[in-house]
Amino acid sequence: AFAKLRKSFTSFMGISIPSISKVVPRPEDSDSSQNLFVRLASLCKAVVACRVSPDQKREVVALVRSTYPDITTLAIGDGANDVAMIQEAHIGVGIRGEEGVQAVNSSDYAIAQFRYLQTLVLKHGRYNYIRMTYLVCFMFYKNILLSMVHFWMNFVDGWSGQKYFTEGSIQMYNLLYTSIPILLLGIYDMDLKVDTVYKYPKVFKATMNNEYFTSLTFWSWVGSGLVESVLCAILPMYALNDLESFMQPGALCFTIIIFIVNLKIFFIQSRFHWLHICVMVLSVLLWFASAFFINDFTFFDWNWYGLFNRLCWNSSFWLTM
């Protein structure tokens, strides 16, 4: 029966209270009316349920969620009778209108008019999904890069636990040297103009299919951090001339990491602005300013006293970078 119905289905379906009440009670067997209803509805571009109670609205959303667990549901409403449906969906959108603010208070996002849903989904939803993808992967990458350098150094220092970097640089790594560029990317980056997204809404399909944040994408970032950490840990020990202590290759290693992490932003961002470039340069300069400051006082790190000054006069330091 469903095969015949599928051949003659239309892109629109309307149901009323008596018919929907027969759908929601039993979810078990695959031949139930509930299963047929969801399969039929999935073939339509729009399904209108007439004069449905608030609990039945919630049950329809729950039915779709249980049948298709991999999809993301969105419910939008403007009144108290939509609260149950909004709370049942993955994403709830409330419209502030004449029926009060109950729907707004129960929703994840609030808009003033229904037409703003296009802006919420196509513009802010798509942009933030892509930005958060890069933000999450980049955060894992830059911390793996720094942490794994210490792990590889254990093979050199006999697993003594000796730090390769000065303590001040480790504490300021995520706070000053590598934080602001990725935050700007997570706030302002746009791969397409807004008008292009509105003109070609099919570009949103890639975010629906979760094509930007996949297991392959995540583990490629992790693998990149691991490979680069090996190079950053080993190269300075053999590239520097006239080594005085293991802290000198450590200082060079940390400087290289700061350069790599900040330059990595250029390979992943889509929108270039003069502010981004200034922030990246400032992040690198902050490291040099901090290094010279720590270098001048013994109470910060005795092993670092005068070390960075002498290192900057070493030609192999600049050639290695």
C-alpha cells in the first residue's frame, strides 16, 4: 500500500485531530500507522496538522526524533500552546508576538518576526557552525602541539620530567600568545557573503549533513599537531650552534610554535581583514616582549636569566625560524 502511495504522493499533506490521534499512541512495529505516517510525511515538502493540541504537537516532534535519530529538529512557535513542541525539539525558536512571551521564555532562540528565521538559520546558523568547527579543531591542535613537545623530550632527558620551556611561557600560551586570532576567526570569519547564502540556500545542505565537522577532519588536525610537535621538539636541538643549556633549544622551540600556531590561521580563515593581521603580529610580539622581560629577572626563572638575549645574537636562531 505504501509503495502505491509513494508513486502518487503530492508535496503537501494535511491532517486533522481525529487522524493524528490514531498515529501517536503506538511506536513499536514497523507496520504501524505511526511508521507509515512518518514515512509519508518525509516524502512531502510540507505537512499541515489542523487544530492540533499542544501535547499532540509535542508527540509529532518526538515521533520524528525517534524515527530519524540522526536528524536535527527545529520547532518554532509564538504562543503558550507551542511550549511543549519547542521544548521537545532539538532547537526551539520562540516568536515574541501578541500571544505573550511563554514561547520565547521556553526557547533556545527568540526572534521578533517569522521572516527572521531565514537570517537565523541561513546566516547565523551556518556561519557559526563553520566557525565553531574550526575553533574546536584548532583548540585541540594548538594544545596537542605544545603538550606533545614535552612528551617527545622525555626520550632525551631520561624521563626526568624536566620542563623544556620556562614556566611563564607555558602559563601565557593560551592566554596571550595564541588566543585572540582564533577568537576573531570564531566571531567574524565568513566563507561566503550573506547575499550569496540567501541567493543559493542549498549551500546550507553541507551543514545539515555535518560535512565540516567529521571524524576525518578532527583526526587530521590531531595528526597535524602530533607531526609538527616532533619537528618542533627535535629540530632546535640540532640546528642551534654553541648550546649552553637545554633551555636554549626550548626557547627556540617555543618561538617556532608561536609562529606556526598564529600562521595556521591564514590557512583556515576565509575573510582577511587588517585587524586579523595586526592581532597575529601582536601575538608574536607579545611573546618576544615577555621573553625579554623574563630574561632580565632572576626571580622569574634562574635558568632563563640572560638566555634570550644571547639566543637572539645567535644567527642559527633566526635561520632555524
